[in-house]
Amino acid sequence: MRAQAMAERAMAMALEARAAAGEALPGIEAHAAAAEPFLLLFTIFVLACFVGYHVVWSVTPALHSPLMGVTNAISSVIVVGAMLATGLGESWIAQAFGFLAVTLAAVNIFGGFLVTRRMLAMFQRKG
Amino acid sequence: MAHTLSTLAYLVASILFILALKGLSHPRTSRRGNIMGMVGMAIAIVATLAQPGMRVGGIGLIIAGLAIGGTIGAVVANRIQMTALPQLVAAFHSLVGLAAVFVAAAALYAPTSFGIGTPGNIHAQSLVEMSLGLAIGAVTFSGSVIAFAKLAGRMSGAPILFKGQHPLNAALGVVLVLLIATFVATGGPAWLFWIIAILSFALGFLLIIPIGGADMPVVVSMLNSYSGWAAAGIGFTIGNLLLIVTGALVGASGAILSYIMCKGMNRSILNVLLGGFGADAGGAASAGAGAGGPARPVKSGSPEDAAYIMKNAGKVIIVPGYGMAVAQAQQVVREMADLLKKEGATVEYAIHPVAGRMPGHMNVLLAEANVPYDDVHELEEINPEFAEADVAYVIGANDVTNPAAKTDKSSAIYGMPILEVERAKTVFFVKRGMASGYAGVENELFFRDNTMMLFGDAKKVTQQIVQALQK
């Protein structure tokens, strides 16, 4: 427990130090540190949009309802963020919101995949 | 090390999600695709549980949440009737939206969990991303709740219009942008976070109420897209690649579906979103009828007449619409088709892109009734075949068959691609009465010489035809 508390304090101090460094050196280093990860994430985001665009156009119109079911289920991957908030337990408010979000997303994950499975099974019988 | 492992696991999950969508290019590969999606989700969840720093109590809460939500989701998914799919999907979208709002709130109260700063001292860039995820999530939530209520018949499907609606929405949008700017500039105070949330809820509500029931395929697709962008916004906030990639995939998917639906109606997305479609035209049409315009003659027949003609037909094309779903007539339609096939006729189904209340709605209902996948055709594929058909059996569709879309420039539906049923030798039109369709436009087809109206409930009329065919 004590080790963890110390680690947390060290983390907080490191963050403060970074913020202070940012103030001391406006411009170059702090700026670069903030911008680069964002640009990287943004690049991946744009590429993923392209992948999504091409993959979805190849979906046959007959399966557009199952497509909505699947996309609905996978968009609940937001559960990852909810789990981190709940599991790391930095504050009880965050934990409460995290828990609610985990529950809501779980409804979607199970509901989305299972209802899609039901739909697809119907297409399968005589497909 | 642990971090590298979880990042790799997220990459695997992203790829599995892409393959899940790719599997839907054909029914044969679709089930495997769905399983890949499930595996991807399982990997993402396990990798997150294995993150360093997870506390035992927290893990307990997570598992409880997964169990509660999972049970509800599984029960609902297994019990829902296929005709109720559109409202189920709308309800699911609302949950993604609300989950996004909650995760944004969690990030606000525990920023150190996500490495975006300390409470009260969150990086400006993260605040921008957080408030975008929050606003999109909140709009998705309240918009989907309204879409659900309209689709489930909990509120009227008619457009709700009032004076100054669009200026109000625009003003609300501007205020939201200003509030987000203030939120970022003042370091992210919690009270401002919740004001943004409330105004976004209001905006989602106001955006969807003017949109009528038959435009719901566009709305559902659009909210599908929003739920993806909300997930991506949260992904940027907490710096998670899997959320960003998946959000982009879902966002793109919903956007493409919205585009396809709009094209199917020859309307712009803006025209759909501004709403009110059919409200004015409907008023004008009924006013015209009230003024005592001469009633034009239509031919109507009995199910027995229809059965007699169909029995001697070589080729029958069935055109289902939302009315078939409402009457739950898909099963009996397939029975009719089976009997006709026994008589030696070829039977095919023609599906308009916007038939039903969500993309692909009719295909699912026909699949549920065991209609072979190869008998079901899209608009471009089937239109040339109507000229060779002896019978077109239109059940619960109206506007999508109206020839006025091709000829009458003043019509509200001018330019909309239609199923050219009028080219068949005989058109049977199953309909409760002479009311106009959603667009409020009278269907030219009713008055054609080769059209016979079969008045009554779609299911009952078809059942009577089945009985007559069995004799």
C-alpha cells in the first residue's frame, strides 16, 4: 500500500515537473511532446476511416441490417475506457461512472453480437 | 512490457473487427465474421483487465457490470421480434452514446487513470477531445431515444414542427461551441462539463423530432455513425488506439449507409435532417380531396380474383414494404410464393433501398420467413425484369412504386429511383385504403388499367389468396 501511495505521489510530481518544464520552455519541447502523439493518433484515425470506407462498400445490401448490428456491438469497445476508469479506481465518482458505462456497453456487446448472430442464422438456412 | 502487450492485443482486436465487417460481403462468410468480432471484443476486454494497476475491487465491479449488462443484452437479443429490429438498434445506439458520456465524465474526475493530467489540471488538448466525445455521445443518446420512441410507436411518427425550429437548433449549436471553448480555456470545471452535457442532450432531442417515421432509415444510419464518432472522440481523449480505429470504422459505416439511404430517395442528407418531409404535402393533398375533386375510378378485386390470375402466371415479382412488416405478413407471403412455385411460376422479390425502417430491414424479414437468399433482388437488378413479369404483387409499399417519380416534376418524390412495377402485365396492390403514402403524394399506379387494388390487411388478404390457391 505504502509503495503504491509513493508511486502515485511520484507520478503526480513528475506530471507537475512536466507542466513546469512546459511553462519554462514555451514552444519547443513541451509543444512537440503534446503534438506528436496526437498527430500519430490522428493519422491512424484517418487511415481507419479509409479502411472502413472500403470495407463497408463491399458489404452486400441484403446484409445492411446485420452490418448495423455488428457495428453497434463493436462500437461498444468503449467498454475499454469504462473498465480502466473502474479498475484503476482513482476516484469513487470516476469508478461509479465507469461501472455504469461498463454495464451499458455490456448490454450492447452481448445484445449486438447475439442479435446479429440470429439474423445471420436466418440468411444461412437457405443461403 | 505489459503496456506493449496490451497495445498489441488492441491491434489484433482492431484487425478482427475489420474482418468482422469484411465477412458481411456475403451471407456465407458473414457468420464467421461475426465470430471474429466476438473474439476481438473478448481479446480487448481481457487485455484491459490485465493492465497493470488494476485493483481487485475494481475488477470485481467490472465483472459485475459485464455480467449484469451482458445478461440484459443476451435476453433482449434472443427475445426481440425481427419486426422490432429498428427500434432495438436505435435503443442500442442510445446506450453507446450514454456510455460515451459516462466515460468522458470518468476521465474528467480521474484524469490520472488515463495519463491526461491531474484533477483540475487536465491538458487543454485532452479537454477538447473530451468535450467533443461528450457532446457527440450526448447527442447520440437523446437522438436515439427519440428515434426509438418513434419507431416503437411510443410517440407519433409524424414530424414535430414549430416556428423558429432551425434557428433555435443553430443557436444551440453555436452556444455549444462557445461553451466548449470556455470549458477548455478555464481548465475544465465540472459544472461546465454538465451544462455541455445537458445542452447536447437537448440538441439531440431537437434534431430528431422534426424527422418523420419513414425517414428513420436515414436517422438510424446517421446515429450509428455518430455512435462511432463518439467512441473515436473518447479514444482520442484517453489515447486508446483500439477505440479510435473502431470508432472510425463504425463512423464510416454509418455515414455510407446514410448516403445509400438518401440516394435511394434522391434527397440530400440536409433535406432529410431539416425534417418535415411529407407534412406539408400531406396537408395539401387532403385539402384537395376535401375540396371535392372528382374521385378517380380504381379497379378493385377480391383475393380469389388475384389467386386465379396468379395461378396462371409464369413470373411473379413480390414487392414488400413497411406495411408487410407491420402486418407481420412475411411468413404467409412466402407460403403464397411456395404455392405459386408449385404451379410452375418463377417467384422473385424486389427490394427498394429504403423499404422498411432500417437499411436491409426487408431482407431480414424475408430471411426470417425462409425465403431463399437468391430470390431476393435489389432495385437495379430487378427493374429490367418487371416488363417480363405477369404479376407484380405490391404488399405494404407505396411511394417506392409511384411512376410520378419519373414523370411529374412537381411531385415531392420526383427523381427518386422507383421499382417499375407498372411495367408488369398485372399489378396487385395490397392496401388498407386509398390513403397516400408517407410523401403525401397520390400514387399514379392506383388508377392504371393494369392495376387491381386488393383492399384489406396485408396478412389477411395474402392468407385468403393462399386459401384460394390451395383449392
